[in-house]
Amino acid sequence: MDLSIIIVNYKVKELLRDSLHSIAEQTKEISYEVIVVDNNSSDGSQEMLKGEFPEVTLIANKINLGFAGANNQGIEVSQGRYVLLLNPDTIVLDGALEKMVQYLDYHPEAGIVGPKLLNADRSLQLSCGSAPNLWNMFCAQFHLNEIFPHLRFFDSYRYGYWWDYHAAGEVDWVSGACLMVRRKVIKDIGPLDDGFFLYFEEGDFCKRTKEVGCQIHYCPQARLFHLVGQATKKVRRTRIDNYRSALRYFRKHHSWLQVLFLKGIFTLSLTIKSVVSFISFLIYPEERGDILYNLGVYRSAFREMMVSGGK
């Protein structure tokens, strides 16, 4: 079998249905299996799969194991020579998965490949980049990459518009929304680190792949729609997980001093955001519900750094 497609689902039944239809319509020239790991959805996702997609292998969890943990369940039962981690909020275009399989067939130096991701309006989605470090994390926290999107110096760990997203090439990581990896790489480095509930798990996975001598490639000939955030917007804890996972990544791959500096960056950023939110609370009474929600997130993120430190 050429490809095992693993989709982790959590309460996005309609998006999952559309994604599965796009796979069937756009994947004709390779042999593949689809494994859906459902993280205890309560929206009828499992019933929909059993009724409309009986050929799909369903793993039904009784609790939400997160992105990495659920993908590992799928990897464990998969059979393909390549494994694809695919978000349920994606739509496959123009035989994209076949092109990714072909790319890995013709590029033995690549252990992982990612496609070009597009927003719903067909605009480019920034989907690959350099390994996280203190400077690009600082730029991301203070939105310098958004203020200066065409200047490489102020880039976050996600490549900005200065990078040529129309050309294939080697990168440090590709988005976990659609990531294809060789079976041999998984055997060499092990599965995803399920200590990452959400976010930075693909960065960690790609870094470990590079450490065993394999490259990470970006293939723009393969294109998918990614309705970014749709699969996670219903989960309140995801914004806090971003801080937690970043700290875990730095603990694994950087010195304790850099972890300390990262905490300082987060503390400064959260303090500024909290002050701005409090002022907005006083000025814009009609938005107080959303502002209180944001303040709660910032408070929880502060607590996370103080209590667990990203462990």
C-alpha cells in the first residue's frame, strides 16, 4: 500500500465529510487507506463515518487525546509505506496526495514533505518555516512579522512573503495540517511526542527527522485548501496550549537559559496584552464578553508558566 491517511477529528463532522469526499475524488492513481481517529466528538461524527464511509477505519476515543496522541494511534495501525497526517478542515485539490507520494518517490533525501496550503479565498497560507528560536518567537509574540511581512529579519518561525512559496525546496518544518512522512523515518525516530497536546508537535517531529539525516521539503505542486483554525476553534484550551507547547519544545531542543528567556518574552507579551485588554474593557462595553474571555486566557497562560513551566 502506498499511503496511509490519518485524520484526527474533534467535533467537525461537516468539515470531515467534505475532506473525505475530496480525498476520494482526487486520489485515483495510488493505493491508500484512511484512518480517522475521533477524539470523543459529540456531534455525530462517528455515526456519520459508519453510515457514509464504511471503508474508513475508525478509532473512537473515549477522551480527547490531542493531536499527537491521536495521530500516534493511527500510525500504530497504519500499513502504507508513506503516512499522511491530515487535518479534517482540509480539501484536497488536483491529485495533491498523489503528487506528494510521487515527490517522495523521486526525492529519497526527503523524509517529510508538505504541500502548498491555501485559504478559502485561494490566498496563500504560510505553512512552513525555520526552527523556532528566541528571535523568531519574539517577532511572533509582538507581531513584528505581521507589521513587516516582506522583511526576512522580522520573520517569525513561519516563513513570510519574502520566501518563494512557488518553488520547491528544503525547509526546517512543514505544517501538521498536511504532512507526509516515510515509514522508515517513523521507525528511526519514533512517533509524535504526545507530550504536545496541540501545536509545535510537527516542529519537534521535523527537527527529530533532520537529526537522523533526512531533509524536510516543501512541494508547491501539491495544493490543498486549509480552513485554518476550524478544527480547533471550538477548544478553549488551544490558545493556552500554544504557550505550553512552545515551552516544551524549547525544553527539548534548547538550553535552560533560552527557556528562561522565552518565559520572559511570554510574560512581557501577556502583560502588554492584559493591559490593552483592560483598557479596552473600560472603553468598549459592547465587547466586554470577548475581552473577559481573552483576559481569562492570559491569566491561565501566566498560571501555566508558573506552575508547569512547559513540562
